[in-house]
Amino acid sequence: MPFAPDSFDMVWCRLVLGHLPDARPAYRELARVCAPGGHVFVTDFHPDAVAAGHQRTFTDPAGAVHEVEHYVHRDHAALAVDAGLSLIARQDGVVGPSIRDFYERGIGMKAYRNDVGLKLVGAFLFRKPDF
């Protein structure tokens, strides 16, 4: 990344790491640009969502749906620790009432009923130690 080391108190990586076949270099970069005592917040699609058949897709202006290649990383905490970060908290985002409207407006209530309780996103908060 085009930033000096220790540039940010908070680094946020939102749903990006699944695009990378190897997340190690990304975690090293996240840790490098994070200031000592700062935090790195990472979200990624949950392996359970992929196992349930969910895909990363987008719809183009013509209405065609395109699948984006996705790599499943089950070892976020270990990768971050190897990069010099400490795990502070982890939480999984599951399908439930808070996103029901998304299903109603999108893929439908049958899909919602099928997915209730499914882990869709994993969220990780890491801290870079003070020196």
C-alpha cells in the first residue's frame, strides 16, 4: 500500500481478503501501516456461507449476474498473529431479523427462511502491540 509504516490508528479491510488466494501478504501490509497500539478490523465472507452455496456475485447494468472468484480463508487469527497482531475480538454475522428486509427486496423470503442462522460474515478485531 502506498502509505508509510505506522500511518493509521485504525485500518479497516472490508470483504477484501476473499479476493486473494494468499492472505498472508495482505495481513503483513495491514500490520505494517497500523500504528503501534492501533487496531486492524477485518471482515470476510464466512466459510459456512460458502459451504452453503453462497457466491460473490454482482449484476451488471444489463442485468447479467457475474460470479467473482472467492478464496476461503479459515485461519484469519493465525495469519494476523504471524503478521504481529493480537486478536482482540471475533464475531460472526448471521442471517436474522436485522437483514430480513434485504432478502425481501432481493432474493426472497424462501431464501431468508433457508438461511436464518447461517453465518455470512466473520469479523475480526486485532491490535498491534505498543513498542
